[in-house]
Amino acid sequence: MTKKPFIIPVFLPQEGCPHACVFCNQRAATGIRDPSPLEPEGVRAAVEEFSRHRGPGRERAEIAFYGGNFLGLPEERVRALLAAAALCVKEGLADGIRISTRPDTLIPARLDLLSGFPVRCIETGAQSLDDAVLAACGRGHSAADVEKAAAEVKARGMALGIHLMAGLPAETRDSAGASARKTAELRPSFVRIHPTLVLLGSGLEALWRRGEYEALSLAEAVFRVRIMYETLAAAQIPVARMGLFSPEPGSVLAGPEHPAFGHLVMSAVFLEKARALLQSAGVKGGEAAFRVHPRDVSNLRGQANQNLRTLSGDFGLAGVRVIPDPALSPGELALSPA
């Protein structure tokens, strides 16, 4: 498996975004107040600053333009920012560039602006592949735009990352699962899944205060994202992240905010795997022992060993042992003789 690159984020909050999506408030999400447009020389400053945090084993690094709609910027600004990043790559400070942009900007005329620059990866916020959900969020693009965008990026040989959200207005469990299935069919290089939070100053705040939007509970968000994760994992699509980077303190008014959201989802995934193994083996009572890759020990145990208590109660077990086994692959779970 290819190691994840060390990401050097260069933020362009809200730049190039023609739509005020109902869930968005970039200042709340990034903590950057009253941002002034980033000058090309600011790219090098960001690279030098974040490179100091580059740990061992992270040989590859990519300069990532995040927070805005990169290909929605004026052509001269796109080229100036890419040129500044490309110079850093040429000097060995990074190995490539990635950008974040809307699906409806991933058209040939805009993608041509990347020619000649070392852009390795494009991340795009699909958020959903349900047109009713996209309309309710004011996205300004359709599911068909996402499908066309994926084809264009892959045809140019670049890695594609797709962002999805759970708990958007007009979304149901079924439509969340359907979005994951349709995303898997697009065969992206990876997916990120974010739970929807009601951010201060967002359009969603007004809907929430009027009672026209109800945020997901933490349990429901974990359930929906688990189903989405399992759908993608079954299609062998890597899920790079579940959850959000910590928003600005005090900016979250409602929703499934949790500092270890991804761990909660993976714990739920392993709980379901363990249940299926016990049911298949007809286990009832006695003790049970599971083998799992060392990286997944905490996922199987759950927060504060909650999964082990749940399994003990559901199957009448006197105890559950967790055996780290590096011979297994991450994500794999096996039932052993107790």
C-alpha cells in the first residue's frame, strides 16, 4: 500500500466559490478570520512553516490548496499560485501539488490550466450524489456533474479524492447509502466522509433555528457513516478520513461533533464484524477470542471497552479476549478458539 503523503496545507478560504452552500462557513471551519487573498510568495512561507512538522516515514510531501474552489479562481491567479508551488517542488521542498475544487469546475477548459504543473491529485466536494440533497444545500451542481468530473480527472491520470457528507438537508439513510454506492462506481482514489455540523453563521443555522433542519445525533451519524464506509470498503475504495478537523471553538451550534468521530465509526464497523462471526459460529455463552491486526485493537475494543461489554451482553459471554496478530491485514477480524 502506498504511504500517504505529508500534506502541506495552503488555505484559500472561500476563494473562487460562487455559491454559499447552506452548511458552509469557512471562517468557522478554519478559524481564519477576515482572510486577505494569499499572495504567491505566501505559498513558500506555508511550505517552510509546515515542513517543520514533517515526521519520519513521511518521505513524500504534497502542497495542498484547500479551503476554496481552486479552479474557480481567475486564470492568472491559478497560474501564479501553481507556479509558486511548482518552484517549491523543483527545489525539493515537496514532491507534488494537490488542489481542492468544485465538481463543476472540473471541465476541460479549466483542467487545461494545470498542464505543465506537477499536480498529482484533485479533491472535489461532491457531498452527495442525490440531486434532491444537492438542491436543498444550494450546491449549484448535480450528481451528473460529479460523474463527468471524475471521468475527466481520471482520464488525465491524476488521483481523485471525493468528499461526501452525512446528515445534509433532505438526506435519508437510504440516500446516504446510495451516494456511497454511486461514489464507489466512480472508482476514486480515496474518499473523505464528513458529518454535517450546524456552524455559526452558516445558512444551516437559520434553517436549524426555524426548526426546518434537525441535526443528526452522534449515534445516527455514526450509523450512517458506518454504512457508507462499509459500502466503500467492500468496493476497495480507501476512506482517508471520517470526521472534521476541529472547528473554531464555539462555532458548532448542533450536530455530531466528536474529537474521535472516525474511531467511533471504526469501532461500530468492528462490532458488526464481531457480531457476524459469533452468529455464524453459533457462539452462545462461554468465552470468545478474536484475532486482529495490532492497529485495530482499539477499534475492536471500542471506547472504554464498550464493544467487549456489548458482545458479552448480547451473546452471554463470560469474557472476550483480543489477540493482536500482525499476520492479519488491517481491517481483518478472525474468531479463534477461546
